[in-house]
Amino acid sequence: MPTRKTKRGADRTALSGDCDVLICGASFAGLAVARELTGSGARVMMVDRYEIGERQTSACAAPTGWLEALGLEDSIRQTFPDLVIHTPFGSSRYRLPWTFSTFDYRTLCELLHDQNDAEFETAKVDGRTGRVVHTDRGDLRAPLVVDALGWRRVLGTGYQPPDAPLSRGLEVHPHGSDGDLQIWIDRRYVPAGYGWSFPARDELRIGVGSFDPRFHVRDTTVSLVEDLGRDAVRYQGNWIPHRLREATEDGLFFVGDSAGHCLPLTAEGIRTALYFGVACGRELRSVLAGRSERSGALARYAAFSDGHAREFRWLLRAQRLAGRITPSRALSAAVRALENPGLCRWMFEHYLDIAPPSFVTGERPRTGARAIGYSAVAGSSSR
């Protein structure tokens, strides 16, 4: 488990004062916001309980196009053109219309951090009073505040598991290698959810995720690992939001897991954290440049996030349906039907376009992201 590295002793000086933008959370979403503010001339401060890249909590995989669009190729560990899905009645291999890559978390975060000029401090965020954010090292104030702290939504109205729209996941990292990105839909491992194996060059990231937060996945994670002939070592786990939430509240911006920016059914949250982080950062930059007021930026960003509600709702419906279907020969046949190249391409292109890597360069997606104000958000960066 990671050791918290909040400064201690003589290095643990008090934090106080004002900044132009305060970003709470320094993982995918927070770093993406900070990246968009580079060169703005504003004082941007980013705080996190852990050092940059210290605490990995996911399988760390994303569409390769996103890593390339953000200049993060050096973090890639392994790239996959195919996805293999297993059911109790057979296996299917899909040739994807785009590739998926696993990456090294610390390297990616450091590369993304190198692209911003924000100040960074380790501090635990405890809450806020108005625009004053309370940390264990003192109070900070800013007219523009971002919560990128994860599913707890520390600076807004939060919720606690298990009575919350959260999935739960657990993963182990045995040493080894494999050539396939694999998914298991099998009630032996989880009644509603799936298992996975994401190879990352010299290690495997094997885990089980449950759509039902009350289902404990430790024993079944061990079962999957043992079935694959691997060792259950180096555990990590996390709660995963599966419902879109308000992206603004009481004058604050929420991005990543704190806004529910994690796709239901697949639990993919990294590229959406980057995507909405870029959008949020562009709106903040427009305020700093004097092109808009904070109220306008809040409204546009909220509308942008809400504009994706249809896609999130459909995926959530599919997640609920998947949780009620017992794996059967009919399900296996349906999984095999998706091997059809035309259908597979159509499905995965639409899925990617929910949060497309072309957004980094301001291009309009082909099918997804039909958000109000898309053009304004996509075009507001001077990067």
C-alpha cells in the first residue's frame, strides 16, 4: 500500500493565502485541468494527499489515441489491437477499430505534470467554507476551485458506500506477461460485473469488478488469479462511480470521479477524466483571460457535462441489464455475434466517440458528445 507523503517536520510549513485557481486532486482529472492552464499567467495551485504519481488505484489502461494526443506515449507498457471476452460457453475475439494500451501510472502522471506550470503541495483536503478550502496544512482561497478528489466529492454533496451508485473493484499485480487484453463474464467470479486481465509488459493486472457495491470481490479475485495460474500479490482496490453527477455545485467545478465521469458498464474512467478535465480547464482559462465570467464558465461546463447524459444513461441501462442476465449459451452467441467486423467497428467507434481523443485538438466527434456549447468548450484553449 502507498505511504502518505504529506510533508512532515521542518518541511511541513503552513499553507495559506490566495491563488487564482485551486485544483484539489492531482491524478488524471486534476492534471488535465492544470495542463490547460499552462502559460495563462495565473497563479494555479494544485494540492493532493499524495505525491504526483504515488497512488495507483486502477488498471491504468486507455485508448492509445488519448495517450498520443496528450504526448504521453513514453508511459505506455503494452498495446492491444484485440479484446478477448470469455463466457462459460466460449470465447470471442474482437479486432478493435482503435488500439488500447496499458501504461505506467507514475510515468504518465509525471509526464502530464511536466506539461503544466502549477504550484503543487501535498496536503489532505478536509472540506470547505464558501471559497475557503480547508486542508491539514491550513486554509487556501481562490475564486476558481476544482474538485478532482475522486468519488467522495469532498467539496460538494457526497455519499458513502454501500448505499450509493458505486461499483467496487479489486486488482492484483503478479509478475508475468501475456499478449491478450481479456474480460470474463462469469458468475463464478461475480454475479453482476466482470473479471479482467490487463497485461502491462512484465506484470499482469488481474481483477474483478462488481456492479453491486455489497458484493465483496476479494475471494473471487483470488479465484480468477488462481484459475489463470498466477499469484495473488500486490493488491489495490477502489470504489467506482457509475452514475453521472452534477458537474458544478455552489460555484465550484467537479471533474472526474467527483462528477461521476466514469462510464457505466465498462467502468472506464481514465479517458473521461482526461476529457472532462480538458473541458473544465478550457473554461477556467476563458475566465482567466477575461473572455467570460465565472458564472458563464460554470453554466457552459455544466451543460457540456450534461450533454453526455444520454450516453451515460444507455450504458447504465446496459449495466443493469447485464447484472440481471445469467451467462448462458444465448448470451455467448450474442457475444460471438459482435465479432462481425462491421458491427464491431460500429459499436466501438460509437463508444470511443463518447469521449474522443480528437477533443484535445478541438475536432468535433463523429457520433458522441452532443453537448450544448461543444464548440465553445473545444475552441476556448490557446494551447
